[in-house]
Amino acid sequence: MKRTSVDEVEAFRRLQKLATDKRAKLIEVARMILAVEEVSLPSEQ
């Protein structure tokens, strides 16, 4: 949400649309996004 500057409602709507478009469960799409985010952020050491 921070990266795209959208509110919680819009972020959830986008997750739902992506899940529908990919014919995937919402939780699967959310996990994929979190995994990508984890890899793309600099590590905190």
C-alpha cells in the first residue's frame, strides 16, 4: 500500500481482481506478493 499510495479498500480490491484474473485463491496471491516484497527489500542487519 505504501509503494502504490492506495488505501486499504483499494489494495484489497486489487488483490481480489488479481486473484480472479489468475484463477487463484486470494491467500495465494497475497503470499506471492509478500514473498516478492521480502526478496526486493534490502535486508535489515
